[in-house]
Amino acid sequence: MTNILKYSRRQTTEVHVGKVVIGGNNPIRIQSMANTDTNDIEASAQQCKRIADVGGEIVRFTAQGQKEANNLQFIEKRLAELGCDVPLVADIHFNPAAADVAAQYVEKVRINPGNYVDSVHTQKRFEYTDEEYAAELQKIRNRFVPFLNICKEHNTAIRIGVNHGSLSDRILSRYGDTSNGMVESCLEFLRICKSENFNDVVISIKASNVIIMVQTVRLLVERMEKEDLHYPIHLGVTEAGAGEDGRVKSAAGIGALLYDGIGDTIRVSLSEDPEAEIPVAKSLANYINSKVAKKAITGNGYPLKDICKLEARKVGRCGIIGGGKVPVVISEYAEVDGLKPDFVSRDKYDASCSVAQIVPFANWKGESNCYPLFSANEISKIGDVNAEYKFLQLSYEEASEEALKNIADEVVLIIKSDSDMNDVACRRNIFVMLTSLGKSNPVILESSYATSDCGELQVCAGADNGLFFIDHLPSGICIKSKLKESLSVAFGILQATRTRVVKTEYISCPSCGRTLYDLQSTLAKIKAKTSHLTGLKIGVMGCIVNGPGEMADADYGYVGSARGKVNLYKKQECVEKLIPEDEAVDKLIELIKKNGDWRNA
């Protein structure tokens, strides 16, 4: 298992997807998925070329049936005429015969273990005897092996793509809706691949919940090591949404695993045009590559598997900080677009500011609702000060074991970033040191960014900070930047990691050829009417393949059920069916009001 003090990428086998090689020592590959109708050859080819032109290395297409699977050969021919040779992937659900066809024409076929042979989750049957379970596994083998033989014949790679929202009844009967179930669903197919000596396999395990996604992929890697399986892994957060939400959520989940050394290819799934995904994914991969290449840190080190289990760390409470309270936000801005931090950082006390202030100790005069910030060379003075909150700001190099063990329990630590080092490794080591010393001080993560690009800030800050909140280690966050959006990004990271809710959460798919209505415009309409409903989760899903499952913990759901028709959900129960698209948003609002969850803006 990887040592946290020394980054190393997980070693995998190489998989050839046309001209692109995934895994091994190859770069992290960037991919997206078209949202055109696969029956529209020209539109599909043109969109695919746009994706490739901005840096997409692999493009996936929906193949609902054999007709769509067969059309992929014509899309490839049209792409060749356009001077584009990007490898194509067929996305298969419910139709193994379509996979057989597609394998003859494209460079890779993605199948979903949850619905390749098994029936998807129906809530109708949950008990299988051991004999019935074994018979179902044999049924999978009997259908899957001929498909692998077709792939061998045509040099076609495959992706075993598990989605949290489409686990089968059989898996749910034995494992429940758990990470173990998702991993086992994947391993069943990988074991067949290994027994058939088929090695051109890429794996993905995705979820809209970043905590589940990260924990499940980590578990998968652990299980694969035990079974001597070394296939490369594709990373993505499904249904991440659009704008800041989609970028922060994706960066938090994908970034956490890339920092762990896990991941060979990525997709940032945004409810936007597919070509918009590529620059975000490239920015994320490039940023993490630059960070892990920074100066190595020294020390004894600790296994990564241990740091990932530090959620049991006991944290003391200082006012509203730590002790089971939601993480606090510190900002240089007192209010931006209605968002207010818990504390505002100032050089000097500002009597006009209503938010609690933190000022350097040298400038602190004991003002009401104002608290001192000590530096490393002022530690000896902390005990002489009487204040409700006492903050101590340290760099990684200042946070030695000798310094940490002498800090009083009531002190709140602020660990600041260092552009010359791998901050993630440094901060992980600080948490390990605090735990080994038995220290319960709350920790605030402070990260500074020089960028003037808001999208870049969302990606970098999400990646740097998300994994710590996924692992439940810090008690607060501070994002420093010349951009006022840094306050929203800080809250967004907490929302994405489900540690603090401050706004409406939208679980929204990126759309594909299966989408049954105009998802982008619909999402915008729903956001415009519901964004003030803080704390609600609303799923906006293009179709029923993964929709109901991925939005399982949503309060309300808006799911495409037929062309131009929508089903509405209250939690997991479908309450209205086949509503015309032009009426469905208003019907959703009516449903929210009917159930008492509406309030006026």
C-alpha cells in the first residue's frame, strides 16, 4: 500500500484502445461521452470531432440496441473523412447482443455488470438460495465468454463499468446497497476475464456521492491486490451537475483518488456540452501531476490505508469548531452573494464587520467578536491570552512533532499550504502525527491560490481539500484567493463532501444519447425556481438506466421516462408518470409544495 510521504502511482497492466494506451506508465487519459443520437451519423461525428479537437482522447457513444451498435462503424468512417482517429467506446445497458455487434466495430465496449445479464434493481425479489446464486453466476459466464471471444478476435478492449445506481437484484440480495456489493459486482466479471486470459480490461466504479465513490474504489483496489488483479481504473463522479457544483464535486472525488495514486483515465461528467468536460479534466490531471512532483517530504511515513481510516480521530470542541460540529469556513470576504463565512480574516479589526474576525496577535486588542491568530514564533504567548478562540497558524515544516505535542488543547490549528511541496502528503502526515500524539486540536485547512480563473480555482481547491473532508479529518476550511468566488468554492467543497449543506443540491446527469428531454435547459429552469430551497436534494436525470438509483437519496426526482415525457419521484417512489416535458417542471414545484418542502425565496 502506498506510503503517504512518497507519492507513487498504482502499477497496472497496459490496455490498448485503438491508438491510445491506458495504464502502465502512460499519462492519465482524458475522455468524454457524446450526447447525440447514435442514429444521427453526421451530428455524432461532428460532436466527436469537437471533443477530440479540445483534447479528448477517447469518446463513448450510447448503443441502446443492435441498430445503434451497428451505426458506430459509420460514425468511425465519417470521422476518418474528417481527419479524426479518436478511439470510440460503445456504452451498453440491458442488451448483450448489442455489445456483440459493437465489439466488431469500435475500439472498446463498456458493459454494466448490473444489467448485462442480471435484471436491474426492481425491489421485487431479494432472496436467492446458494444454488440459485451460483446458477446466476454461471449464466453470466455462459453469456460473457462468447462476448470476450469476439473482443479477442477484433482486438477490442472492454470496460467493466459499475454504477451505484444500477446494482442488480442478485447483488443487492447478498450484499445490500453497499461498497462491498459494488466491488463484488465488478470482481465477478474480472474473475471471468482472468480465467479466460483476457487482459484488455479497464474498470470503473462510479457514484454521484463522492464519499461512496472514493471509498468504493479504494476498497476495489484493496480487493484486487489480494486477488492479483492489476487492471487500470477509470475515474468519474456520476451526475456531478453543472457549473461550480460539477467542477468542485468532480475534483473532490477524482482528485482524492489521483492523489492516492489510483486512476489511469478520467471523465469529468458535467451537465454541459461534452466538449466542455475536456478542459476541466485536463486541468485536474495536470494540476495533480504538478503537485505530486513537488519536493518530497521526509519522515517515517505511514501506510495510505491507515490515513484513510483516521475518521475515528477524536476532535475536541472549541465553541462552534470541532467536537462533532459542521466544519467552519474562514474567508477574507465577509459576504458574497448571500454567503457568509463563520470567521473573516483581517489584518486589523474592522468595527463595521458583523462577522467574527481573526486578526494577527500583534494587532489584536481584545475587541468583542475578534480573536487572535498566533504564528509559530508566538506559541509561548498563547497561554497568557484569554480568548474564546485562539488560532495558531503553522506551515508544514513548522508543525513538527515537538511543536505539536506542546500545544494546548483549546488551540485551533490552521495549517497553511506550501506551493513548493505536495500539500496533500504534508497535511496527511500532520493528521497522523496529531493522532499518534493523542492531540485533539481542531484543524483548519488554509489553501492559497494565485489563479485569476474561477474554473481553475474550483478544480484546484476541490482536489486539494476534498479528500480530507471525505475522510472526516479537518474541522474547517479557508480558501485564499483574489477571487471573491473563493468563499463559494469553500462552501461548495463542504457540500460536495456532504459535511455541511448550505444550498440546494442537484444530482444531475451529463446527458447522453439515451436522454429523453433537453436536460441542460431543464436543469437551468429547475435551478432558477428551486435554488433557494437550502438542504433539498433534487435529482434531474435523463433516463431510467441509472437515474432512480443514482438519485436514491434525493428528496425529489425528475427522470426521463419516454421521449419528451417525465416521471416525478418523492425519494425513491415514483409518484407521477409520463408527464409532458413542457408541464413537468411546474409539476415538480407543485409536488414540492404539496409535501411541505417549499418556502418562498
